[in-house]
Amino acid sequence: IETGAKKLIAGVGMFFVVYSMNRLHINSLILVFLEVIVGAVVYGLLLLFLRDEWIYEMFKSVIGKMRKYNG
């Protein structure tokens, strides 16, 4: 799958998760905060699952910095 298609699939998946969260009956400010956090996590996980090059490079960079920091 091409990179653009992977991002589209991840975006659609994120949309369905965040859209379904609108059924929660909580304070709207808290709901917006939760939607942003959950949406970002779902998007990132879907891109990781789809093996997107961009997310893999970021993941490698973070792991490398953690290893460098921890010795």
C-alpha cells in the first residue's frame, strides 16, 4: 500500500473511533481533550500497524535517543 493510502486508512479508522466517542455523556471540554488524545494514539497505532515509513523512522529515532540517554 502506498504511503498516502496508509495515512488515509489510518485517518478513516481514527475518524470512526473519535466519532463513536460522541455518544459519551461527559463534559464537552473533557470530551474534546479525550478525543484529541485517543485520536492521536489510534492514528499512530494504525500507521505503525500498516508499517508506514514515516512513523517507523520516528519510532527508530525515539528508541535510539532512549538507548543513548540510558547508556
